[in-house]
Amino acid sequence: MSSTTTQAEAKPARPRRALPPLMQLTDAAAERLRGLYEKGEQGKLLRIGVKTKGCSGLSYDLSWVAEAAPTDERVTDKDVTLLVDRKASLFLIGTVMDYEVKAMSAGFSFTNPNEKGRCGCGESFHV
């Protein structure tokens, strides 16, 4: 007598991998955002998006909004909340936002595992 096994019986189901967080903040970025939320941008939230710009095609777009849009994703890290435009979420999965102070400039920077390259001036990126 022969036995037959179905494909479902032959291969056990693989456990699903956890998705990386949409975005994370460094301590410096969280501290800077807290300061901005408490002072000049009190009552607003930072929205991060991606727009077509520059020689590589895409750039990060940061704007202050009074309230979340229905299409915004809320990200809370280190007790700081920011918004991510849903249209940009696929470009930003796993991104780490930092705040850097350099000799001649200061600002937010992004370490994005989805980036495949940047333009020479650093203003835009492509995935």
C-alpha cells in the first residue's frame, strides 16, 4: 500500500519575519523634535514625505501640519510622534532619522536602507 503526502504536509509553514519599523529616530533627532514641538512648532506635527526632485529623482520632504491627514501613518519612537505620508512609506521602511550639527550646517539626515544611490550634491536619491 502506498501513501501520498500533500505539499502542505511535506513543508511546514515558515514563520513570518517581523517587518522593520517604518521609521526610527536617533536620540539626537528625538531631542531636536521635542525642542521644536515645545517651542516654535507647538501644536503641530512633522510630516515626512518623498517628492520628485533633483538629479537622482527623489528627495525627502519635511513639513509642519496642524493635524494628521487620513492617509498619514503615525510613527512614535522615543516618546516622539511624527507622521509619514502613506505614499512615501514604501520608500522609507526601515529608515533612521538623525539630527546632525556640522561646522557650517545643522539638520535632519536620513539613513535609508532602500536607497540605491544619491546625486553628487546629496540633495536627492533613488531606490
